[in-house]
Amino acid sequence: MDEKYKNVLHLGNPTNTLAVLNRYQFSFQKKFGQNFLIDDNIIHKIVREAGVTKDDFVLEIGPGIGTMTQILCEQAGAVAAVEIDEKLIPILQEDTLAAYDNVTVIRADILKTDIAALVQEYSGGRPVKVVANLPYYITTPIIFALFESGTPLHSVTVMVQKEVADRMQVGPGTKDYGALSLAVQYYARPQVLLTVPAGCFMPRPKVDSAVIRLERYEKPPVQAEDAEFMFGIIRASFNQRRKTMANSVCSNPELGITKEKMASALAQCGFAPAVRGEALTLEQFAELSNILINLKKSKE
Ligand code: SAM
């Protein structure tokens, strides 16, 4: 560890966390998904697995009292931490992160933040690594916001609910497979790194957790002529899992696909008319949506 940080009180244990919480009379806000890490080993593992170096800019979503932020500041070139709870801002700025000169704490709701603009302002052109113990109530929208922000992301290493990590990683034919799996796998290579027991958090969450790393592809692994349209097809296919894909897609007026065109596209791909979305790979969704786009154009 760098000499200049040797006097920092690290928070990755129950005693030091409680001391800070008591000093500021902080009470946890359930509505913000606040479960703070109290295990130093796990924090170091996450930062190590994220491969953070002095050449990197790290975006942390939800620093809490700054437990992981401290370690990120010690390993990264620069860190920006976006926190929604205004009660945490003085704790971070005046106390737990006061020793670090490479961190910017931003009080904001990440879902209302222009992520690309923020990164441009603070990254100084360095690769962007997102590292976070995410608030579980908004995991999926945050993942979508990150990938759709147009930010030059290198990777996203995040703690999520174990079940959600599984959904991001699975392939066709399993009950967990769905729109989230396909969206994540279009943008990134997912890898579940470790599972984390509830005892590593304060307060203890009711669910198991896991750390997943999403390494962004330079180019998506499939060629969709119109990715937005493909995701429209994907979302419609999984919206009503018990319906056939043809029924779900054709009953969505926004997609504008007639039964005839759908039947023709399915046949061209070699799928049975009653096929369900859960049977198709990402590549097959791309192929089907490319055919549908051309059918739409040709006879409109
Ligand atoms: N990183 C800390 C840790 O590991 O101890 C805290 C993690 S806690 C699971 C999630 C954090 O995200 C909380 O600090 C919470 O206040 C914050 N948060 C919740 N919703 C948010 C939002 N929309 N934008 C930014 N931060 C948010």
C-alpha cells in the first residue's frame, strides 16, 4: 500500500463501519437498496478481479460510506463516485475519502445522469471501468443505461443478486434465459467471478449475491442490421413466455409485423411455426430480425 494512505481507517469490517455510522447517526434507507460491504477480503477480490490499475478511470455507482471507494482510489488513476443519498455525501467528502485527491463524489441518481458526459468530464481519456456493489432494486436498468450510454466502457464488474448474475450468463433452453441474458451477451462477455454470502453485508440482504464481470466487446458478436428492432423482437418474445413467439411478436403493434411475414421469416430461418423465444440463440434472433426488417421494407 502507498505510504500516504497508511493512516486511513479502512472500513471493510463491522467495527469500523459501525463507528462511522454512529458518528454520523446514519440510518439505512431500504428504498435505496443500502447493504454495505463489511468484508475486506471480498472488497480486495472485487477490485483485483476488475483489474484496476493507475491507468484507469473508475466509475463507482453507489459508494455508500466509501468502503470500496477507498481501495479503488488506492489502485486507480481517478475515481468518480455517484451517490443518490445526500446524507452520505458529507461522510464521504469530509471523512472516509478525505485522504484521497483522485476522487470526485457526485450527488446524483445514476439513472438520471448523462453517463457519457460525466465520463468525458472526469476520465481524461482513460479506459472506463465500472466497479460497484449495485443497489439491487435497479440492477437491470443500470446495466442497460451503462451499455446504451455510448460511453467507451472497458468493463463492468459488479455485485448483484446471485439470481440476476445467473440470468446474465445463461444460454437458451433454461428458465433463467431471457431479455437480460441476450442484452448483456450482445454487449459483453459475462463471467460470474464469486458468490458472496449475506454475512458480508450490513444489514444482511435476504438474497445471495454474486460478483459478475462484463467485459465489453469491441464489436457485438452478431450482426443485427437494427439492434433496437432486434431488442424489440427479443422483449416481445419473452414478455409472454407461454405464448408462441409468433403470437407475442405479432400482437405487439409497435413492431408492425403481420402473421404472414412472421410465418415466412420463421420458415426462412428453419424454425417451427410454434417456436418459443427461449429456444433461440442471440445469433438466431439477429438472423430472424434481419429477415423481418427486409420483409417489412419489401412489401410496405
Ligand atoms: N458501495 C457501498 C458498499 O459496497 O458498501 C454501498 C453499496 S449499496 C448495495 C448501494 C448504494 O447505492 C447505496 O449507497 C445507495 O444509497 C446507492 N444508490 C441507490 N440508488 C442509487 C441511484 N439511483 N443512483 C446512485 N446511487 C444509488
